[in-house]
Amino acid sequence: MTKYQSLRKKLLLLLLPPLLILILIASTILYRFAIVEQRDAFDNALYDSAFSIYQLLQKSDENIETLSLPNDEKQFILNDQKDIVFYNVVDTGGKVLNGKNDAGLMPNLNKEKANPSFRDGIVKNLKVRIVSTLVSIQKNGTKLPVYIQVAETLNKRQALASNVLIDIIVPQVLLVLFTIGIIWFGVERGLQPLFDLQSAVSKRSYLDLSAIEMPNVPTEVMILVNSVNSLMRQLDGVLNAQNRFIADAAHQLRTPLAGAQAQLELALLENDSVQHQQLLARVSTSMERLSHTITQLLSLARNQQYASNNIVMSPVNLNRIAQEVTSDMVPTAIKKGLTMGFKADSQNTMVVGDSKRLKEMLYNLIDNAVLYSPAGGKVTVKIHREAGEIVLSVIDNGPGIPKAEREKVFERFHRVIGNGQEGSGLGLALVMEIAQLHQANVEIIDEPRKKGLNIQVSFAEARELKP
């Protein structure tokens, strides 16, 4: 059994990857902004520590050569609960005047472009952030330019960065979960009209092909409802046509069967050999008529319009088909005392169609002409070109068809009253079905000066093909 994937899963598979990528990009941007703001805030605090050291040195009573910081103030400035803070004071010659004498804490003498300048470094094998500022200390009228460096470890920065990352990721994860929930329940809500349509269809009897009424549905679902209703109408039309066909066929077959049965019963009771032979001949005629009707019924069923999906169209030469069928019908025409003629077009007569069905159509046209033509008459099959089309004509000099009957003769089982012939009323209906399958046009041509009937079937020419 084929397994189908739910629409929910399809939507989640389609939406989640781009959503996750978008969230990843947004989170990265937010994190970078937050880290930059955090770095600037900590750097400002670090510079404040360096400036505080400068102020203490400036206010100190000691000589400029013996710079030192009071222990209480130094402890207040350099004390931190989470980070270790280092500092030193260096003159422009690189001599450490106060603080730690560590290579990682030494300034880049005369090379620092910014004042203050910030950099990452290592002091006492610890990763630190360092601020360096060049200041002038004035005492007793003497100026001493010195570099003040303050460094602190990165514990607070890393802890805050982790908190920022969590603060960014948690809402994004909640957003993803919330989105999944919206999709999951929203799809169910959005598909409710489809469930209603499925329920409406499943509860119906197979005999109920009336339109489904669902006025309060979205446009997208209404398109599906209209398609289902259109299919219902088509099925209803096909079933009605089949029911009419079966009823008409049963009626048409009943008459010759009843006649043949009655004649057989009489033949069984008849002792006169001559009468017996005559009754058997009538039975044979009835059975021939019955066989002809059954053949036409089968052909008509096979050439219904809905059979077009099963037909493979290909280029065929209409001249060749007409010549073959006309030759086959010559014995039938001679048997009735008719003359059979054929006029072919010497130019290209290629059409796109099914050769078997085209032959069947022409057989019925000729058979109809032979049936209604009087002895001594003539039936002509003609192919000619007219207005870019290839026209197949079957012409006879029979009684013709009154104008009032011409639209009806292509209906099934319709026979013109008073023509003196017994037909099934299926021949021209079959011609029309096959012509429609080939998108050809069938019409009866009036020729006022001539007696008889001229039925023309016009085909589109396959111009790109050669005979």
C-alpha cells in the first residue's frame, strides 16, 4: 500500500530549514551586537580604573621620582570579585615606576596611535584585556609623561557573553516551537474544509451524482469542489448516455430476435418444404439484420467520445483508406444493382487519425448510401481539398433526407419515417462519433439540381507531412 506524507510534515520540512537558518543569522547578528556593546562597556570601566590611578598619582604628596599609590585607594580601584586586575606605570623610556613588571603589560612605546588604546594580551599566563593611556603628571612644576596600563582577566566578560547567548537562544527556540505549534494546528484548521468535502463525498450513495453544496469554504477549496462537481456532471452524463444506449439497444435487439423466434417456431410447424425454406430465409434475413445491428452497437460503444484517451492518432493517407474501403464495398453495391465510383485527389491527403476508425466511419457512410439508393443508382466516394481542409464526400442518388430531419439523423436509433428501408438508425450516429473523435466536421450538403444525398466529412490537413 502506498504511504502518503501528511501536509503537516511537508510544511514543517519546507518551513523549518529556512526558519532555522533565518534564526541562526538573526541570533548571530544580535550576539555580535551584544558582544560589541558589552566590550565597549567593560573597556570604559577599565579606562575609568586607569584614570582613577592617574588621579591618585596626581594627588599624591610623594616626589615625582618615587610614584606610589596609597594602599587603601589602590585596593578600592584594583579589587574585583570575579577578575584579577593588574596595573603598572611606565615612563616613556620603558622604566616601570609602579605596579607589575610583566612583559605582557608593557606599553608599545611611541607606537600607540590611539589614546587610550585597548588590546588583548596575556599577563601571568592569564588572558586579559589591557588599556593603555599616556598622561602627564605634574608636581612641583615638573611634568612627567607616563603610560598607565590596567589589565583585567576575562571572567566577567565571558560570563556575560554566555548569559547573552542564552538570552538570545532561548527566545529563538521558543519561537521555533511556537511556529511548529502554529503550523501543526493551523494546518488542521485550514484543512477542515477538505475534511468536510471528504465527509460529504464519502456519505453519498454511488447513485447520487448531484452537485456538492459547500458555500462557506475558501477559494482554494472551492476550486476543488467545483472540479468534483464538474466530474459529477460528466459522470452523470456518461451514465445517462449509457443507460439510454442500453435501453435503446435492448429495444432494437428485441424486435429482430422476436421476429426470428416467431419464424423459427412457424418453420418447425410447417410441413411444406417450400414454405419451410421461405421461413428459414426470413430467419436468415432477421439474423443478418441482428448481426449488423450488434456490430454497429459494438462500434458505437467503442467510439464514444470518452474513448479518445485510448486512441493513438498518427498520420494516415485518406486517399488510400477511401480507395480500400470503396473496393471492399463494390460487391455489396453490385449485389443491389448499384454503380460504385471513386474520385481521389492527386495532392497531399494526409490527416491525423486512427485508420481503423476512419475505415469504420467510411464503411457506415457507404453502407447507408447503398441501403437507401434504388436499384440502378450510383454511389460515389470523393476526396477533394477545400479551404485548407481535406473533404471526404459520399454521394448517392437516393431519396435524400428532408431538412427537418437532418439534425436528428445523427442521433442514435433515429430513422427517417417513410423511406421504405429497415435500418438500425446507428450508421450516421457512429459516423458522427468517429468524426468528433477526429475533430472533424460532418454536414449534409444541399444540391438543389440533384436528387440524393451528399454527406461531407471535413478534416484538418496534416500540412507538415507528405503523402
